[in-house]
Amino acid sequence: MMLTQPISRVIPKMAIPTIIAFLINSIYSLADTYFVSSLGTSATAAVSVNASLDQLIMMAGSLLAVGANSYIARLLGQENREKASRVLSAAFFLAVGLGAILMGFGITFMHSMVRFLGATPSCEKYAIDYATYVLFAAPFMAGNFVMNQCLRSEGSAVLSMVGMGFGGILNCILDPIFIFGLDMGVAGASLATAISKWVSFAILIFPYLTHRSLLRLSVRNFRPTWEIISSIISIGSSSMFRSGLAVVAGILLNNLAGSISDSVLAGIGVCTKVMMFPFGIILGFGNGFQPVAGYNWGAKQYDRVEESYRFSARVALIGSGLMALAACIFSDAIIVAFAGTDPQMRHIGQICMISQCIALPIHAWVAVVNMLCVGLGNSRGAFLLATARQGTCFLPLLYPMAFLLGAYGVATVQAAADLLSLALALPTIRKMKRKIAMARAECAGASL
């Protein structure tokens, strides 16, 4: 499929299940916010604060998951299945170990952790309630990232979708039962999320345990040589730093927003959750494109690599433009669903949402360029673009915009960072096109 079917069919075939999984993941993240919002603005703010905890857990898994995905796709393109299985096993067990370390640290220093993440005195108790059960699921969440990415790298995007999607649907069912039916409040949303992650883990590991996957996950294959670890980390570090910078950016943003009011903190948090839908579609599409590019690069099918980029860039720009237009038109109605009677939360949430919609096509194209770098093993380019959105382009703008524009600056800083990331993506794509052209020329010369 990777080498013979038309690119316009292969990438959607890989991307659509991944997009569905990301959307369902976004739904159950938003479901927590929706149901908790009925408990008040402070409870909603607490869920927003704990988004940074999710990012911390993601950082533990993504360091190994993204690097393993890229490396496995290239190894499979070279028909080296045995080594690809060793890469999978190394990434999985190391990710679970990192998740366990994070769980132990978070439970031990719970109060200090939620305050550090940006909890205000009025929402600290809610933040602790939400963080507790999520931390118990941290090792499984980290393992999920690896299995999810590696199933896609071998072309099993549907299996990945089922694992992530079923957990998301379950979370939406359990939320009202635990929050209202069992009167657990915010802790109920946390427990529903944790159970969903545990169920997703069981579903994702099933094809590996029953040998229904192309690769083999086992303790016997856990032989993490320096060559394997360095190859994984060289690419995965870009995703880890992206997640790490997202944590830093989220903490700083939470603290600045919380210093203004819980309403500003909650409004920006709701916008962030809502925008996970278009971001999830963009990221899912990029994750469908990336293994196609990597597989064909490993197989030396350079024309298909370039064709896959051109197709993905066009679809990303057109699709993100349509999503941005729809989100802008219905922005007020969307935010109202979560803001209730809080006018400041509603106003700030809408401003935040519209500004991010304006920058959405740029974010989509930069994401495609980033995935091209990941697929082709360009660790420097992948790192540069992965850390731009909430790092090199975000952090220098945050405090000046907050100082000059107050709540409006805090609400629009992410959109400004997305616009600025274009300055880094343009020279990067020129270098990648030259790399593809040189590889094509060398291959043609060798055949002569």
C-alpha cells in the first residue's frame, strides 16, 4: 500500500482513523470541561490547570513514541522487521517506566504540583481532586502513546483508532455517572478519565499480545542498544521538547490568567479545549502523512515522498481554512455552552478562539512541514518547528503582550506565536526540498 497505491488514497487511508481517534480524544477532554462547568467557574479553571499535567504525561510518552514511529517506518521500508520490533519494545517499556516515575513524584508532591501548574487558592482543591486519579493512569497513558504511534507506523491506523476511540467514548459515558450520579464532583471526572485510559491500554496492547500486529512487543525484545535509543531520541526529542514547552507555556499562561481572574483562566482553558478539535484533525492528518513519507524515504521512492508532501500541504491549507471559518462563525455559541452566566469568561474565550482561527491555516501548514522532517529523520528541522509554537515563538511574546494588553494579550498570544512560526517553517521547507532533490539525483546516478 505504501509503495504502490496513489498518494491521494494512501494518506487519507492512514490519516482518517487517526483523525477520528484524535477527535474522540478531544471529545472526552472537552466532556470533562463541559460537565465540570456546571460546578462553577473555579471547577472549570481547575480542569484547565490540569491540562498541563496531561502535557507532562504526554512528554513522558512522546519522547519515545514519535521517535520510535519514525524509526520503525523507515526500518519497515527497508524490510527490517526484527529490528523494528526491538525498537517498539524498547520505546514501550521505557515509556511505562517514565510514566511510573511521574506518577510517584506527582502523588508525593501533590499540593506543590498543582500550585506550580497555576492553580489559584479558590480552585486548588478542585485541581487536586482532578489530578489524583489521572496520575494513577500515567504509566498506562505513556505506554498508550507508544503503542498508538507504532501501530500507525506499520500501517495499522484502524487498530490505533479503535484503542483510542473506545476509551474516549467510555469517558463521555462515565463522566455524568461519576460526577452527578455518584456525587463525586471533579474527582469523578478524573476517575472517568483514568478508567478510559486503562481500557485504551488494554485494547491497544491486545494485537501485540495476540500476535495480530506486524511487530512483536515482548520483554525478550527489550534490548535497548545505544544505537536504537539514540535514533529514537534524536527524533523524539523534538516532540518531547514540544510537550515540555507546552507545559511551560501552559503554566506561565495559567499563572498570568489566574492573576487576573478565575474567569480569564477558565475562558482561555475552554478555548484551548475547543480548539483541540481542529488541532486534532491537523495533527491526525500529519500523523497519517508522516509514516507514508518515512516509509517511501526508506524505500528510496523519492518522487512519492515529494508528492506526499505536496498533497498534504494542499489538503492542510484548504481544510484548516474551512474549519477556521466555521469556528469563527459559531464561536460565541460554542463558548456560551461552557461559560454559563459568566460574561468575562465568555468574552475572553471568544476573543481567544477567533484569534487562533485566524492563524489556523499557518499552524496547519507548519505542522505538515514538521511531520515531513520527522518522517525523513531530520532531527534538527523537527526540533526547530516542534518547539516553535509554544516555545521560541511563544515565550518571548507572552509577557510583553500580557503587560501591554492585559487579558486580551494573554488570550491572543498563541495566535501571534503561530503567525511568527511561519518565519521558521519557510527556510526549513526549502532545505527539505533540496534534501529530497539531492537524494533523487544520487539514486539516479547510482542506477546509471
